[in-house]
Amino acid sequence: MAQSAYSHFAESFQTTLHREGAVQRRDRLLHWRQESAITKLERPTRLDRAHALGWRAKPGFVVARVRVRRGGQRKRAIIAGRRPKHKGIAKMVLAKSQQRIAEERAQKKFHNLEVLNSYWVGEDGHDRFYEVVLVDPSHPSILSDPKIRWIAAPEQKGRAFRGLTSAGKRGRGLWWKGKGAERFRPSRKANQRYVRRVQTKVIP
């Protein structure tokens, strides 16, 4: 069966992740490291993934590449007397994923746009790179499109900060599917409270 153009795009990107695409991957990451932390792009690097997440080649859509440092948080060492375990320097891991952090930074940079979604494009030993798809909710081409004009609703304001994107819902524990998926709503914390109540037989 004949493959679509997007299937070929996906395969060409996957080749850069293996040994045969090591040179291309190295040159690409070297160029990305020299750019600013948030770079506006003319077109997505992964065209198939961007299109699957809602990007369209029309006015009102913006793609930005965001560089996020890998690892946990860093803090300066405390010179005054403390026990090493109470210094709070190592093992400081955020509860949010780096993809959510990338979306929030893109939202702060383009404050008049709304984050639609994001996807991973590469990483090295120091940084991770994500491409964030943003939409202008006040653009006429967006307001006239019935497939995307929902993003102009007031309840979609600040989607990245409120965990309404795919990465945000995954971090909130709302991405489970299948049997018993309703138990994971409205949040992971609410589900834990429900489980504790069931274990203590508060709920019959």
C-alpha cells in the first residue's frame, strides 16, 4: 500500500535519530544551541507531528522552538552550618515536565497567542528542544475556521499555565484510557483521595 507524504516525513525524521543520521543530528543540534532559547520558526521541523497536533499552514499559526535545560533544579551551596540532607541542593526535581515548562516559556514570550500543543524534536547532554504550536485567537482566519475557533473562547485563556494542553493533562494525570479511566478525573490528587476513602470504607 502506498504511503502518505506525512509517513515519509516521519520516517525521514526517525533516520536522524539513528546511527546513519548522526552527522545530520549533530549539525542540527549544534545550530540550535547557538540560537536563542526561544526561536520563532517559519515551518515546523516535524511536519507530520505538527499537523497531527493541529498546526495548519495558514495565517494565525506560529511555531516556536524552545530550549530547556535538562535535569533538576540547581541551587547555590549554603556555606552556613546545616546538615547535608537539609541543604536542598541535590535531587530537586520539579513536579512539572520539561515539556510543560517549554510551553509556559513560549506562552510568556508570545503573550498574545495561545499554546495549542507541543512535541519533542531533539536533545543533547545539556538541553532538550521542543517545538510549540501557538495560535492567535484574535486573527480573522482563526475566528472564521470552525475547527480551531474554539481556542478563542474565554475559558481557553492561558492554556499552558492551567494544564489544558496534552502535556498539561498528562502531568495532571488525565491521560489514562480504557477501563476505569473515569476514576482518574478530575485530577490525580482527587483520585488518590477517592482511593483512600474507598480503602477506609467511607464509600460503600
